[in-house]
Amino acid sequence: MPSLLDLRRRIRAVKSTQQITKAMKMIAASRLKRAQDRVVAARPFAQRMQRVLNGLAARVDPDAHPLLRTPDTGRPLLIVVTADRGLCGSFNANVIKTSVQWIGQERGAAGVSLGFVGRKGRDVFRRRDVEALFEQIGIFQRLSFAHAVDIANAAIDEFVAGRASRVQIVFNEFKSVMSQRIVVEQLLPIPRLEGDGAPGADYLYEPGPEEIFRDLLPRYVQAQVYRALLESNAAFFAAQMTAMDAATRNSTDMIDSLTLYMNKVRQAAITREIIEVVSGAAAT
């Protein structure tokens, strides 16, 4: 049976941990609001641009631009978006699990290329001796569109050079504070929207299609990567806030249980001392 001193020390330790989880929950809640606002602001443009470009890709000749056609050589490239920190429930584990399943479907790590955004995913695959094509670490503290441009340009260079047969990105999509969804989305080649418009329909381009595609298609990839980063950032704060709230409630239950047990131990000690005094008095 532990002593009263040990129980008091353990209760103090749990209370200290509870203060940390409460503080982390409040910080995550405050940052979630800003991250959620950025996601809501970025979604309409990214989704509308995705519909327009997918419909455009279904109507034009794939040879009109390198980002529209599928290379005959190269390996699939997967961009894995995780967080730089933990204490967020299954946020990182779900992305890593989905990535491992995707790699298995593509005939193993030797048959794919990987790019990493976030320290957690990079560290897990580094321990498995998986080489990273590129990595972006610590960008979520001050996330900007420039980070998405760097990631998208790296993927575009691999695709255009023929070293990547296609490019996909896996991330947590923010649905609500209590719900996040794992998404594996194709970036390159530009997905073709099936059944959109009349067969053989075409656009009138002003200026020419080459100039429009040269400017618009890279911007499309950058916008989709930026949306994925914003979604993942908001989902991380939601997952962390939920995890810290559960940890705080669990610590409260633990404190109550330890306090009850400590009171029982103290009462037993008092009872034992009373019995010893009474027995000593009776013996005299």
C-alpha cells in the first residue's frame, strides 16, 4: 500500500499535468478559429478552380500542356501532410496509416517517391529507411501561400521531367471540431471530369491556349496544395483541442480516484493508531 506522501505527490503531479492540458486546449481553441476562417475563405476559390480545370481537361487535347498528359515513365509521387507536433490524438497516425496502405498498393516503397510536409510523417518514414524527395518542416507556425508554391513547384518539376508518373497528396480535411477526414487527392495530371458538357465541346481562348495553360495550370496546382495545407492546419488544432479536452477530463477523474483512495489510506492509518492507543491503555 502506498504511503500518504506518495499519494499526495502523485495527485500534485496529475494536477500539474491537468494545468498543461487545459492551457494547450485553450491555445488550440484560439488558433483553431483563425485557421478555420482561413479554410472557409480559401475553399470557394480552390473548389471552383478545381471544377473549371477538371472540366477543361476533359475537353482539350492532353498534349496541349505537359500537366495534362500522363507520362509513360516515372514513379508515383505522394505528398504526405502531417503535423510537426503530437498530442493530437490519431491525427498523424491516420495519415501515416493511409500512406502506408497507398505505398502497399503501389508495390512497395521502392516503386514510389515521397514528399513530406510536417515532422511527424518525415520521422516515421525515415525510421523505415524511406528516402524523401523533398520535405517542408516547421511551416505551419507561419503558413503562407509561398510554402504551397515551393511544394507545388517541386512536384511540377518532377512530373514535367518524367520522373513522376502522377502526383497525389494525402492530408486531413477539416470537417468540424469533432470530425476530420483523410483525403487522398490527385494533383497531376490534372484530373479529367467525366461526363461534363457535350463531347467534343471546346472553348474560345483569348489569348491563346498555350499562354493560358502556362499561367493557369501551375496556379491551379499551387492553389490545391495551399488548400490542403490550410485544411490540415485547421484539422490539427481541432484534433489537439479535442485530445486535450479528453485528457483534462481524464485527469479530473484520476484526481478524484486518487483523492478517494488517499482518504481511505488516511482513515485506515487513523483507525490503526486509535486501536494501538486503546490496546496500550487496556494493557496498563
